[in-house]
Amino acid sequence: MFSTIKLIIIAAISLSASAFVSQGARPAWRSIPMHHVEVQTATTTTLHMAVAAPAPVKKDQKQAVDENDTDEQDAKDRGWLVRLYNDPMNKREFVARCLTEICSLDDGEAYNVMMKAHQVGIAVIGNYHQEMAELYKMRLSGEGLYIDMVPADDEE
């Protein structure tokens, strides 16, 4: 039963593949150099497949690199620091709750960040991708907290 189904599938694939080949002009994909591979199944049926050869690579070809692109890529790789500043308006419990709910910090981490900002004046909430850093900055600022974000290499 299984080998019969396998034989039917192989026959259908070979018939459908030959239906796309025209007898007239040679198709563009036929001009690509091909390596022929023969696959033999458990029965006596042989399936012929064509596999495209890999494109040749020139060793002496070099890509021009723009310095601005590498700087931007490096900034993306290092991430952005989201920083919290101390402010006299918000209660410490409120600040810790905002850090827990918005930035998904656990209670201990949120408390430590809040206390460092309270005692030192500034604390780093975390290092995030640019989009996440912008989102956290926007949402925490919306709650009334003093927040900024800087590239990770600019940490003071």
C-alpha cells in the first residue's frame, strides 16, 4: 500500500514537471548550469532531478562600507539605555509599580532601580533595542516619571 502511494506521487511529480517544459524555445531557467542527481526509491523507479549549481564567487571583489552605516549598526547592536531620574513629585511605591508593570521588572529589580534613582539621582532601568527603549520611555513619561534614553556606549 505504502509503496503504491509513493509510486503514484513520484509519477505525478514527474508528469507535472514535464508539463511546464515547452518544446519550442529554451526557457531561461534551462540556461542555468545544472548538476544531475539520480535518486532511486525502494522500487525500481528512478527519479531524475536537476539541481542548480552554486554561483561562482569572485575572491577579489570587496564591498565598500560606509562609516555611517557601521556606526548606526553598532548603536543598534549595543542597544539603548533607558534611564530614570529622581523627582520629588512621585512616591517611591508608584515609581516601582510603574517599572514593574511597564518594563516587566520583578519587584526586587524595580525596587533597586527606584532606590538608586532616589539616592544617586539617576538609575539605568535596562538596555533595550531602540523600539523597546522608545516604548518604555513614552509609557513611563506618560505616567509622569522623568525618563531619557541614550545609546549604550554613551553611559556616564
